[in-house]
Amino acid sequence: MSSYWPCIKFIIPNNMTSTAYGFAYSAQNLMLFFGPAITGMIIDKTGEISGGYLWSSIFLFGLSIVTAIIGLIVLVWDYNTQAVLYRGIDRNPLPIKQERTIDTSID
């Protein structure tokens, strides 16, 4: 989830940025709250059956697959629209700062 924080500012319009950050923050906190509880419940229910952490590992692997799919969806959506996230340094160069010269000549 932490990789999505910088993307919000580029994808979401300025008038909806605060709402998007709120949704992302809420989603992250919900997962941080419920994730360990669900993992612990899976371990308690299946500890004797599988002899360890097999089902909790499957649960966490499934969550990884879901986030990878979401990442691919965001990447394809971005590529098909404006490619704001896809631009690299070569495609979106930073502006060159112009140096100021100080006139030291005396008239």
C-alpha cells in the first residue's frame, strides 16, 4: 500500500485529493487492524490440521496476488489514459535552473 501514496497526487484531480488520501488511509488502517486478526484466526482454526502455518501463508499469498492485480490494473489504466505514472526521467525532464549572474561592473 505504501507505493500508492505518491501515485494519489498524480492520478486524482486536485479537488478530490484529500478524499483520496482519506480512503487510502482508511483502507490501510482497516487491513492493519483486520489482517493480523484474520491470520491469527486462521492459525487457530487450522493449526492442528495442517501442522503449522500453511493456510495463513496461503491467505497472505492471496492478499499479495490481489495487490499485484490492483497494481497491474492501475498501470494499464494509467498507460491507456495520460501515462502520468509511466513517464520516466527521459520523457518528463525536470526544468533546468537558470543561473543568475551578478553584474559587478562599475559604471
